[in-house]
Amino acid sequence: MMSVTVAADTTSAAVGSCLSRSRRRCLTVALRSKVSVTPTRILTKLKHECATPLPLLQQVANNMSSDMRAGLAAEAGPGPGLPMIPSYVENLPTGNEKGLFYALDLGGTNFRVLRVQLGGKDERVIATEFDQVSIPHQLMFATSQELFDFIASGLAKFASKEDGRFHISPGKKGEIGFTFSFPVKQASIDSGILIKWTKGFAVSGTAGRDVVACLNEAMERQGIDMRVSALVNDTVATLAGAEYWDNDVVVAVILGTGTNACYVEQISAIPKLQGHVSSSGKMIISTEWGAFSNGLPLTKIDREMDAASINPGEQIFEKTISGMYLGEIVRRVLLEMAEEGGLFGKSVPQKLSTPFILGTPDLCAMQQDSSGDLHAVGSLLYDKAGVESNLSERKTVLEVCETIVKRGGSLAGAGIVGILQKMEEDQRGLVFGNGKRSVVAIDGGLYENYPQYRAYLQDSVTELLGTEKSNNVVIEHTKDGSGIGAALLAASNSMYNQDL
């Protein structure tokens, strides 16, 4: 490439200037002709390092199972295995719930508020209504009070627009199911101490505090007469919402901006809750599987992205399989191909150096392009990253997308199998019993909107379980289940239940 010659022939003064700006990058350009790295070689190495053959997937599933067991035995705080956080949801909705209940959902880049009128066994869900608000980017790095005041303000506006379909019984206080999709330590259904923020949030003044108290205080400031009767994460709420309609649901997974999974566990299999008395003998456990990292096929690009993140060394599974990161991994691969292999010609487009300039929806759009000249791929590369590309380069870009997305979907499937394996090992026939359905409910924009990702996940589950067992495992998309699920859990844990 001409840029190599220019870099090699540059005067010492210019080289010194370049070294002071970016020593590493200048040297890479200068040595490019000697290294002779081609995009094809980079792609071949990437495919090899990201490959998910059956033995690797089985090992990941086994590691997931063993990390779950370790987490169930470990006391609070950093320790072996996954966090395995008890939700204190011991009784799932039965269908008998009646009345008006609200739900708040804070779990990613959007904030939702919802109300539902329940009519018991016969009428079930009579009416629902929700509003969705984008969370301003600056609030992801604001103070605790600023974020919770924003949430309470949204709730106040929504509550003021109640119409005739919704009515609370006279003399009763409004009750809320609060879906809070970040790791919390709970000791009851209606309180929880924030362990840490994830999914790109870095709000100050909340870690170590009860998030229910934070919301209650913000509601007081807004003059809202309601109480939180259930604090859950989106995964737990999704399981409750899905199980309300289908009693065979045993696992729920979120695959969106971030990711998590939860399942129904026997109290007797939770050593860290020894002595806990439960009327049902069961509890939903939030695995917090985004923190899993045991045996994953990671690359130099993954490690560099992790090092540059706001939480280095944490949430490695999430950074490998979730919607927030897939596009960024691809961008980093393409940047390496452009800088070291001249993928897009003589110069490296400046915009391609911008972190997160490529989103996972962009990968999805490119993978849906079936035109002969891959026109949509070319247009998107130009619009998003300032890249001029020919057909061969576009095909390379698609292969990179395919490699990263296949790895993500396949590993997500292996994680699901790991959970099912653990449940089956404890109670033979629970999951894979003769003719028994075991339903895995999945929600989240990544799973819903990305057909290739969905297919890789399903293929991974089928390959790992084999045809016979996989016939008993049903993977269902449950859309927006977490909102109604949180309201249902508020109903099933209402302070007025003793009056029924």
C-alpha cells in the first residue's frame, strides 16, 4: 500500500511527531509492508478463535452448571461461581389476582411505566396501558436522585392520565412492581441493595443503597401515593409474565442491550438460604449470567474492548453475546483489518475509529441484504462509518458479522442448556421427562429482531441436547412480558392479599 511507503520514507522529524501523537499506530503503519497481514488472514484467525464446535459448547454448558452450583453455595460478595441472586419470589401469580396495579421498568436505554387491570381467573388481563421514555444519555452517569426523580416524574405524568378502564378499590394505596434490571442483594420481595450498575450505567450515590427506598423517596418528592410491593429484575418479571399464561415455563432469558437468565429453583438446593422457610419450597433465582466467563472463546479484540469498557474484567459473557457489544466487536475487527490489512484501500476512515459507531441493528440490517451487489451493506458502511467499499470488501464485512453473531447466539444457547442441565441433574425427569414440555421464555430486542442470532441460538440448543431431548424444550419469544410480569408480582405480593 502507498501509505506504507509514505510512512517508511517520512523524515525523522515527521516520525518523531507521529510517535508523540500515537506511537503504536504510526509504527503499525510503518511496518505494514513487512508484516503482510491481509484481511483474509485476519478473518481466518478470527473465525478460528471464535469457533463454537460442539465440544466447546458442551464445555461452556457444563461450566455454566458448575458455576451456578458454586454461586448457590457462596455467601454474598465476590466469590466462586455466578452471583445466583435469590429473588424472594416464591409464589408466582395464580390467575386469581384482581385490581389495578402499576409497573415501572428500568432495564436499559428506555424506561417504561405500565398499568394493568386484572379480573381474576375468568377475565385475566382486562386492560393494559404503557408509556415508554428514552433515558437521556447524561442520566446514565448522573446522581441517584436525578435518575430516580426522572423515573418518578414519568410515573406521575402517566398516573395522571388514568382513564375509565382502570380503577383502584376505594381506600387502597396504589401498588407497584418495580422492574430493576441490575444486580441487587435482596432479603425480601420489596427491598434490594444495589450491588453495581451494568449495561453502561454509572450512576453515583446508589451502590449500597436500597433502590426501593430511592424510588419511594422520589415518589414522595413528586407527591405520588403509591408503594413498591415487589422489586424484581426484568428476567424474573419475564418469567412471571410468561408463566401466567403457560405453566410449563421454567426459565426466562433476556437478550437485548444486556443479558440475564433466571429459573425456578428448589429451596433445598440453595445452600446459602439454609433455614429459609418457604410455603412453596421454590424460589426464582437470578443467575446474573452476564458475569460468566469460564471457557469462553475470546479474542484479542474482545480483551481490548473489555479493557476500554467502564467495567474491565466484568460481565464478559454479556460482552460476548448481548446487543450492546456485538456491533462494537465488529467495528473493532473492521478497524484492525483497515489499519493492518488495508481492507478499505489506502486510508482508514476516521469515523471507523469512533467507539460504538456500528450498532447491532446495523449488523442485522447488513445480514438481511440479499442483493447481488450488497448495496445495503455498502450504504450502511458509508452512512455509519464513512467507508467506501467494493463488493469484495462488503463480503468480508458480512463474514465478520456472521462470525461474531454466530459465536454470540451459539454461546447463549449453550448457557441455556447449562441451566437446564443443572435443573435436570438435581431432579431427574424435571426438564427432560417423557413427554414433558419445558419452556424457556426469551424477551429482548436482540432475540426478537435478529433472525440469524435466533437461529444460531436454537441450533446450539438442538445440537447440545440432541433431537429427542430438544423436542421437549420449547424456546418461546415472550414480547414485553417483563412489564405485565412485574405488575402481576405486585398483585401476588399485595399488602391487601390477607383481606381477600
